[in-house]
Amino acid sequence: MINVSVGSPAGTCTVANPAFYRYVLRLGEAPLRVTSLDRAQLDVLANVPHAYADEEECAGDGWRIVPAMSYEDWPVLEATPQRLRAAFQTARRVLWANAGPVGISAVDMIAIDTEIESVLGVLRQAEAGGFSVNVSYVS
């Protein structure tokens, strides 16, 4: 079981579907032809850290990895809601356009689409509150 957590002071969402991890966070690893802009969006999601990994601080365009500050904490990808919204919307569009080559089932596709919508709701709340958003996963 893999849980992907998306949160800010304005709200949180946890997705407990391994298909979400495989087909959204790791979509950039699929052998798909995408534009360089789409690749940059998918790279944001590919950098979401595992909660128990020893991550060093690193950053990309509009995001950064914040390492764990204590044993009770874990590393997170921190980004603006707008940056994450663009990444999740790109993953959704690329996945729908490449469902066959990726090998996703219709059941998983519909579940993932619903989960992306839940994540986008959290991002809207964070944006309205002026908060950044943290994302991590644990298995």
C-alpha cells in the first residue's frame, strides 16, 4: 500500500491507491513521447520524496525538497499550488492521451481521475489561503 499525502495549512488529502503512485507520480518514467514542457511538469511529480528517505535539499523550477528536520518529521516536496496544479493537470492529460501505451485499466483511470480532482481541491484551498503545499508518499 502506498499513501500519497498532499497538504498545506488550508487542508490535506491522502491518496491510498498504488495506481496513483504508479501512473501519476511515476508517469515520467514511462517511455512516452512528450514535449519538453510536459516533461518538466512530470519531473515535478517524479521528485516527490518517500517519507523515510534520506533526502538532501534540492530544487527545481518552482519546487524544492525540504529534508526532514527531526526523527518525527520526513522530507517533502514543497511547491506553490499553481506549480503542482500544472503538474497534476499535465499528468492527467498525458495519461488520458496515452492510456493504451501506459497499460492502465479503465477502472484505475477513473479512480485516478477522481483522486486528481481531490488533490486539485486541496490545491485550490491552499492557493486561496496563500499557502505553499507539501507532498510526500509512504509505502
